[in-house]
Amino acid sequence: MKITFLQLTLLLSVLASAMAREVRAQAILKQTTSLNETNVTLNDVLKKLEREYKINFVYSTQLVDVSKRVNVFAQQRPLEEVLEQTLKPLSLIFEASGDVIVIRKLKSEASVSAQSTTASRLVQSVTGKVVDEKTGQPLSGVTVKVKGSTTGATTNVNGIYNVTVNDPSATLLFSFVGYEEQEKLVGQSTIINVVLREKDSKLNEVVVIGYASEKKSQVTGAISSIKAKDLQDQQFTRFDDALRGQVAGVNVIQSSGAPGSTPTVKIRGTTSINSSNPLYVIDGIVIDNGGLDNINPADIESIDVLKDASAAIYGSRASAGVVIVTTKKGKLGVPQLTYNGYYGVQNSIKRLKLANATQYADLRNQALTNDGKAAAFANTAALGDGTDWQDVLFGKNVPIQNHNLSISGANDKASYYTSFGYLGNRGVAAPSIANYQRLNLALNTSYKVASWLTIGENLNIATSKSQLALSTNTIGANGPLSSAILLDPITPVVVTDINAQPNATVYKNNAQYIVYNDQGQPYGISPYIQNEAANIAAYVAVNQGNYSWATNLIGNTYVELRPVTGLTLRSQISIKAAYYGGNSFTPMYFFSSSSNNITATVQNLSSSRNATLNWDNTATYSRKFGQHSATLLVGTSMQNQNGHGLSGAFTGEPVNTFAEASPNFSLAAANKVANGSDNQPYKLASIFGRASYNYAEKYLLDVTLRRDGSSKFGQTNQYGVFPSAGLGYIISKEPFFPKDNFVDFLKLRASYGVLGNEQSLGLFQYTSVIGSGSNYLFGNSVANIGYRPNGLSNPDLKWEQVKITNLGLDAVMFGSLNVSVEAYRKLTEGMLQQIVLPNYIGTSSNPYANIGNLENKGIELSLSYANKIGKFSYSAGGNISYNKNVVTYLGTTQYYTNGNLRGTSYELERTSVGQPFQSYYGFVEQGVFHSQADVNAYNNAAGALIQPNAKPGDFKWSDINGDGKIDANDRTYLGNSIAPYTYGVNLTAAYNHFDFRLFGQGVWGNKLFQDTHRPDYPTANYRIEALNAWSVSNPDSNYPRLSDVDPNNNFKNPSNFFLQSGAYFRLKTLQLGYSLPQDVLNKIHMKRSRIFVSSNNLFTITKYTGYDPEIAGGIDSSIYPQARTFMVGLDITL
């Protein structure tokens, strides 16, 4: 039989463990004792010896009567002699193994004979100790059963069990939640010690809870965790992408598909009218001012999300939840070199259905004739298809690549991990001016100076350059995205004959400013639409080279002391520094009569820096006594932040391209202008503490308190206190809980806490700031420079408070099905809003006050299951969450708005009491008047026409208030852009050396405002739906008639006509991988070699007609769409 190295190692480990137990037992028995007891019970003697020698006596109460009286006289005698002297008169013998001493009945010769002839009647007492493989600590509550029978027992707090068997051939089955089952044949053994190994269970995962960590099974709060093993085979360009669809209650919305863009992350809904961004903590460093792309996803060890009162340890900045990121460290063993990377191509997921040149001309003619005007185009068919501007906009097979190289290792003294990463990503829209590049460097080390002293550091540096000269989250004046939709298809990309163009004079009059291609041909200029639409090719040519840049550094250094058992002191100094800016050049150009620069070139330069210094000190003391375990943490934190910025403009440089532009040209002083500068000082001082207690790992209690002082507030409310408490009850550890039930683990949790929010408030809002800009006349006509308060102060400003109540249930069923259910209520009080003051007060801005309340309620469900059948293993997981958001108080203010919709005097969104945050607000159309008879039939109670000026083909507006007319009072709430339901699903499988992964996520219950067509620009191109517009020849259509005048405001009024379901399901990842077999790896001296093919955003199921249903603000004004990506990658470890 072939014995592998692993088998030999395991055999030697078992033998070594057995020898160690024997040596330990002999050492205990040889220790001396002085014991003088008269007429005491055997039980009293054994208890005294257990306390003195830290040993455990084990016996069967059926065979050993410990109530018998004994006399013990020993003066400095070995324990072995004392036991023999005491037990022998009672016909008892003992056997020692480690710190366990088993007492058995001395068998007579007759009983031995009976045993040999009737083994089935033998009553045998078996005892032992069960410990954890990793820690060596005893395990309490382990079920020990005689296989095939109902006989069994459980281990006590010291891991000791005692079970009676009546057959030497019996097998003991050891089982414990979160550990692999183990079987042991009894035979002639009376002592069977067992070491249980943890299985891959979520209960055994360690989660970071803020300044400390805890086993998932012992956590009382709503904390979700993502581990490195969940991320290692997935491709993310940003670490927050890993949260998408993976954590219940966390909604990640990619507000733009542009390279390097930042997603919107919300934990359990919208926390405030102002900021709802979570707090990020990376390797203990608080990040609350951007720069998150500093972290390379390949460097992440774990992501833990604090969703409830457990976040109170971070106090004033934790109201929207906390995301804790831990990066990788070196692991014990030889140095390990790892490379993983991929190369892929990207394409647009979807094209909008727009009118071609012939259809555009027909629709323009229809709109003009509906207005009583002459048709503009005679022979529309001759125009053909014309220009598809989406073909000009979107690139094909646009490259993306990502490469990561790391070196790591550790020994008993030191550990190290260093990595290098590169990301290169071009955008699918206008790819020549949409390019993002990032370089990452990480270095994490630790060194054990002594057994009680460790020092270390964590460092992450990233530098990025982004060439993105088009708006990423709005329609953008003349931007390529809006132009692809709005620009008429008749205009050519390049003009070969100026004289053949209907606007030939425009080309000739602006010959020195119009944009030309490399062949000297002018780019086409539309004669029909001027505003917010420009030739995409011309726009790209003008914006070549413009870029922004950023360098971010996140680092800490720490010292950790363990002066006595159970006490850990840690001091950490950390810094977060950001340097960022931009360089753009606007040459002389002419796109149209309303979009041009024919005066002077302008170069804009900007540079800013922001540095945050933190000093954190913590002391943690843990102690276990009997079945009680307690941990106390106290700490202080001080933060000092300062930022500076400067920007300038250089006008009239004697060049016309970005490559030639330079601020070093000799220019007049008036042409070199500093546009602005700023200084942003901020300080935060904190003290905090947490006490954790559990009894028998069954009853759990956590109490947290933090006090923060912030420079953002005046002396009245400069300090805030944020408490929380959590309770846990593991029912499955109770004796009454059925052991044979399909529920293996069951825990109830409850927590309540108060968190704070200061992100909503800017600096110095509590005091008045004086500014210039108001001139005064004093007795003459000469204006004198004057100063006035920029805003009134409010010294009583205080923290926004968030009160969170959470109820949770965790369960493990059928051994591998993990279930977690959460229900919560989150109440935000004292939201900061500006008070509207009359103009005669004389200030340029209104003061802030705490005048708003907001409530979130929700339910979350998470499931995961894993199994293995022979060589086939698989896992499945999913989560779904529901959140209901409502504004409950706004003071005397009825509602807030975000400004009016384009081309109208109406707002599109309102934040109002009794409604969700930023609800759509507008008119309700009930369909189209198909004939004049329909118009005449729409009467009020008095018999008058409700819409007297309407014509067939116009919308029939709902008379919401019933006053018999249509006006602004007939608007109502139309829904919300924030999805109440979010979900995600995961599926993995592996067979032999192949692996498969599928991940999808989606939302439903929200609405999106389709605003990609601009009705206020009637000559803009049309969506294909307009071909079904009402007309005399198409009177049954429900699409309103086309009109340049639009007297009924069919296309201008914000209404339900523009609202569409935002529900979608997206297959985010589909991947197939192959790993080389171990024997092949051994031959080529590799630990891992895997090749994979993968696709991101393979398909999306949705009814939304825009480019992409994933829109952060809910208003689709040509949001930069996400791309479909196909890639091939390699993962190698040496």
C-alpha cells in the first residue's frame, strides 16, 4: 500500500498527541499532596483534588458510588499513591490520560469470565475529552451518541463526556454544529479523547465588529461578511462592486458605466435627506472622504458590513452603516508568489431604437402639419437610413485588462504581504476620450519582537489617471451620449461637399473654427438642432487629452502589547492622504451657432490635497472563568483633517491642441486667473468602549458606548453620545432542544442603538461667515465694496441621530443550510435642512437647522447551502431584502424639491411628509383623446370642458383635486426611484478540475423617469415609438400627437407617461475555469494554476427601454451605460 506524505504526517501527529497525553498524565500522578480527611465522602475528596491539580475525574454513577465515606491521610505523598490508598478499599481502580482520570470498578474473575462468554451484556463506561483542533480548547455541548442506538451524552464545560455502552464493537459518533462529525470504535478502550475539526461553516467565520473580531456564532448584531474565498475567482475593478447582490440590505447602484466611476452604496435604505453614504474602515483606518479606489480588490481578505446598532462603536459617522475592509496578510509557510489577471473586450449591451433619416423626416413633417405648417421635407425616402450616431458613439471590442502580482509569507516571528496591481479600462462610449488607468501598491508586515510585543504596518498606495471628457451622470451639454440620441440622422459625420449642405453658409462663415478630420474634411454641422447636440466625432476631436488624476495613500503603523494573559494594548497611528487635480484645454471650435468657442483658448489646471491623521488607542481584556466569558474594550481616537485646493485658468494660449497647451506661455496678467482656493480644517476626538459577556456560549450580551466631539458643531452641541446594546440567545444549546431535530443551530438576536450623522453638515455652519459681493452707495454715485453675512449662524446645530432596532434569527438546518432573517426599524431624527428666509434678511444663503425625521423599516433574508457528492461539489446562496422609506416630519416646511424639470416650471421630485424620500410628483395621463367627441365628453360637474384647448391626439389629464380644471394642483405622487426590493443569487459547482460560477442580482418595485428625449427641442431625433403617434390616419393610438408647439404640454409636463418600471435581473457573472491536477502541479513546482473564461453583464431582463435600468438618481438623462465584457484570465501560485 502506498503511504502518502500527508498520511504519514497525520499518523505521526496522532502518535505525538497520544505520547503527549501520556507524559502529561504521568507528570500529574507524580505530583505530591498533603491531604488529611476523616469520614468524608469520596465525592468531596475528588472535588478537592480536581481543584488542586486542575484535573477532571470521570466515572459512571451506575458503577461508582461517590457517596461512600472514606478516610485519607497523606503528607507530601504522590497523587498516584493517594488515589490507590483511597480507591482500593472500595474495589475501584483508575486510569489517567492527559488531565483526565477515569475511575472504574475493579472486575472480579467471575465477571471477567462472564464478559468473555456474554459480551453483549457487558456494561462499559467510556469517557474522554473533546477539544478544538486549532485552539486545543475544550468544546462544550458536543453530542456523543452510540451509533445505532438512543444512548448518548453531551460534553460539559470542560469538554468531558461519559457514556455507557454494552458492546465492545459499538461505535461512538461525535457531532457538533460547525464541526466535522467523527466516529470512534470503542473496543476495549475506556478513555477516548477526540479532536474535532471545524468544517467550512459560516458559524465558524470570524467577523470584524469594530476594533475587534468575533466568531459569527457569538455575534449579537446584524453583521454580514464576505471572505476572500468568495472573491478570489471573481473580477472586480473596485472593491465596493463586491457588495453588489452579495449582502442582504445593501444596495449598490452603478450610477455610471464610465471607467473609474464610483457606485452609490446604501445600507438599509436612505438614512438621511442629506448624506446616506456608509463609513468605510480599511485596516482600522477610517475613510470618510473618498479615495476608495485606492484599494485593489485582489488585496482584500474580508469585507464586513455593520448594518445595525453594532456600528455604534464608530459613533457620529456610522448612521448609514459601516463597511470594514481587511486586507491580506502573510500566512505561515514558505514564500508564496501569486499572479492573477485577465484581458477582455467590452461592447455596449443595448442600442436604443431611434428613427433613421427617412423616418425622422416623416415625423418632422407630421409635427409641422399638426401645427398647421407646411411640410419641410419633400422626398423623404431619398434620405435613406442616414447616420446612426450610436455607431459613431460606441466602440467595438474595447479593451480592458487587470494584472495583479503578490508575494507573501510568514514564520513564527514575522509576516509580510506585498502586491502590485494594474488596471486599464477604456469606456465603450467614445472610447478614445474615456480611459481609466490605475496602479496599486500594497505592503502589510508584522514582526513579533517578543512573545508580548508585536509591531506592524499596513500601506496602500494608488495612482490613477482618468480621461473622461464627457458627463458621466447627466445628459451633458453637447456630450456624446446626449448627441447620439438627439442629433438628427440626416446630418453626415463628415461633409465631402459643403455646397450640397442646406447650411453651407455656416461652414463658410466659420471655416477657421469648425473642426476637421485628419483628411481636412469638416465634420458635419446639423441645420436642424443646435442645443445640447453636437457631432460626436467633432466633440471627441476637440476633447482629446483632457484628464484628471489622483494619488491616494492609506497607511498605518501600530504596536501591540500583551503584558499579561488576556490583556492586549494597541496603539495605531494612521494617515489617509489624497492628492488630486485635473488638466483640460478648450481650443477654438465651432459645433453650432449655440455651441462654440470662437473667442480664445482656455486651459484649466487644478490641484488639491487632503490629509487625515488618526491616532487610535485601545485596551482589551478577556477572561474566561468557568462557563463565563467576558471581554472589555476601551479606547480613544483623535482625528485631524485638513485640505487645500487651488485652481487657475490660462486664456489665450497661442495653440489649439491639448498636446501643445502649457501654462508657461507668456500671457497678460488678466489672462492668468486663479479661479479659487480653499482650506478645510476638521477635527474629531472620541472615547469609546464595549463590554461583551456570554455564559456557556449560550447567553450573549454586548454593550457599546462612544462619545464624539466634532469641530463641525458649536460649543452647545459639540459632543454627542452614542450607546447600543445587543442580546443573543442560542436556543439550540439548551438541554431541552431536540438533538435529533433537523435544526442544528438556532440563535435569536436583538439590538438597539443610537448612531450619529455629521456628514450632512459642512464646516463652520454654526457660525456666520462674512463675504464680499455687495456694493453700497454713500451719498454719491461711487459704489463702495461692501461685505455681508453669507448666512446666519445657528449655534444650536446638533448631530442627526439614527435610532436602530433590530431583531434577528440565525439557523443551521440539515447540517449545511444557513439561514439568517432580520427585521429592523431605523428612525432618523433631526435631519439638517436649510430654513427658507425672506430676501430682506440680507444673507446669500439660508441657515441650517435640525428639522426633519425619516423612517426606514425592512426585512432581510439570507440563505446559503453547500454539499459534496463524490467528486462533485456545489453551493447555492441568495438574499432578498425589503425596505420601506417614509419622511415623517419636516417642521413647518411642506416639502423640498430638487429644482424644475427641463423646459417646464414644474419640479419632478418632491420630498414630503408621508412619502418616500424624493418621490416623483406630476400629472397623470389617462390616455389620448382619440377624437373631438372625446374632448367634448370630458366635462366637469357644471358641464364645462375640463380641457377646452385640447385637440384629438392630446393627453387626457386626470383632474386630481376635482375642481373641474387642469392646473398645477392636479399633480400627485407617482412613485419612487429607490427600489424597495433588492436580491442576489449565487451558484457555484466543481467537478474534478473544472469549476463553474454564476452570479446575478436585481431589484424591483421602483420606477425610472425616461428623459433621454428632449421634447423642449422639437427638432431632436425621435424614439421609434413616435412612429405610432396619433394622427388622422392613426386615430386609435395612445401615443400623443407630435407638435413643435405642444400646447397641451403632452411631452413637457412631468407625468406618468415618462415613468417606466425599473425592475431588472442581471446576470453579472458567468465563469468557467479549469485547474491543473495536483500531480501535474507537483512536476512543474506550482501550487495552483487555473485558467478561466468569464463574462460580465451577459444579459439583463427588464422592461425598461433606456440603455440601462441601473440608475442611481432614477432620472435617465443619457446615463453612461454599462458594458458587456468577455475575458480570459489566469491564476497562478508558486
